[in-house]
Amino acid sequence: MKINLFCFVLTACMALPILAQERAIYFSGGMGYSDLFKVEADGSNVVRLTNKESRGEYQPHVSPDGKYMVFNTYRYGGWKLAIADLDEDGTIARGTVRKLVAKSTGYEYNARWSTDSKNIAFISFTNGRSGYKQLFITNTTGKNVRQLTNKERNHYAPNFTPDGREIYFQATIDGVFVVEKIDLTTTKIETVIQQEDAHIVSPSLSPNGKLLAFHKVNEYESVTTHVMDLEDRSEYEISDPEKSYMNRAFETPLFSYAIGWSSTNEKFVFTKHQGESIFELYIADLTSKRAKRLTRLQESSTQPSW
């Protein structure tokens, strides 16, 4: 019996699992008035997604299903959140950008998706652009907005747990930045990380919910990047020969920093200050526990998500 070799090879290839390609990294780039960009995980193919809308676009975050992006913008008067559809190549589909919360009044920041791509957590002032930054949640239509916190302190960087039942976030306690989590059913808040000798900022939960990456800022304002195992509470620092110090040139010292995980739970991208108000993106590898530089642009690259 003769075997058709072409058919055999084709059938064998079809039987193999198709590995999902790691999607691009999204970030805000530019000096002063920023735009949204995307770049491949190897640093290639940098693509501009927006072009100088009003005072700029910041904090992009793509839904896990790859269909939408939320980001911070001034195109609606005041800092608001926008949502847009994405084309198959990961760029913004023409004519799809719209305001997320149609009747919002407060300034809005730090939008982050739930694992099922159905809900969005974000930070907003309770009264226009004044008061404290509280934690909110809504859906993809921007309706049914729910306020989760109501404390006399600011909140930042929300992260859904994989089951969607809790949100990790950054908050201030007596002037020190800590990491907390809130139960979405009971609204009970629990402190996860609080250290006397350092601020804990830009917390980012791995997709499997087992690891928490964050920046640690000491009293001399040097910035180091750490990973904590949430089960046994062990912690280690990502090795990086290039020192980084907190930049004070932006609206707040934390505005430009962010951490975004790959879907494999093995790497994450983060922001690092290079001096002279320039930021670049670095990728941390958990196997080697080392970081390498991703972007080398003439303008800043900040607020990445993966």
C-alpha cells in the first residue's frame, strides 16, 4: 500500500496543538502629549495607534479576548476613559473609539479588564477632579457603574483575580503606599503587602493569580522590581544592573509606572526611569530573574500592558 507523504505530513501537523502567539505589548509613548503604541515582545514592529488627540492618550489595556481596548484620554473634556474595538492585527478599528461611561462626571484613570473580558475596574474622583480617588467597576457598555470604595485615601492600579471575585489595588495608609485587595461581594478590604521601609507601587497580578509583581520605592527614591508568591509569601528582586530612581516630573510620581504580565505567567513588562524625564520598557524573565531592555526610543515609553 502506498502512502501519500504529503497527506501524512499535513494530517500529522493538523493533529499537533496550535500554540497561541503571544500578543503585542501596548504602551503610551512620547513626551508631554502622548499617543498609544504597540510593539512586539522582541522589541520589533513599533506601531502608533493614536495621533495627538487633545492632551494625549494614556494607560492602554486590551481585553483578554483581544476584542477591545480601554484607555485614558482627554478628548471628551477632562480625563475620561475611552473604549475601542480592535482589528485582527491589534490596531484600533476606524471610527470605534467612544466614551466608556457616557454620563461620568469625575476624572477617570487606570482601567483594567476582568479575565472574562466582561467587566472593567477603574479609578475615579468622587467629585469631578477633587476629593479622593476611589475604586469603581463597570461593564463594556459603561452602564451599571458600581463604586467599591469610599475611604479618605487614594486608590490606584486595580487588578482582577482570575475568578473575578476580588480586586488587588494600591492604596495609601498614613502616607505610605501599600497593596490591598477587596472582596467584590462583601466589599471587605484586606491589606496584602505593607512594609515600613518602602512604598509598594504598581502592583500587577499574574494571569493565574499566583504571583504579584510590584515596584518598591525606598526612602532615597530608588526603584526596584519584585515578585511575590501569594501562597507562601516569598519574595525576590528582579536583577537589573541599570539603577532606576523615581521621577518627579509628571502629574504624580506614579503616573508613568505600570507592570503588565504575559499570558504565560513567565514574563512581565515594566516601566523604568532613565533620567532626563525619559522612560523605557523592560521585560523581566522569571526563569532567570533578570530584566532586559525592550524599547530604545527617543521619547518616553510608559504604562505598558501585555
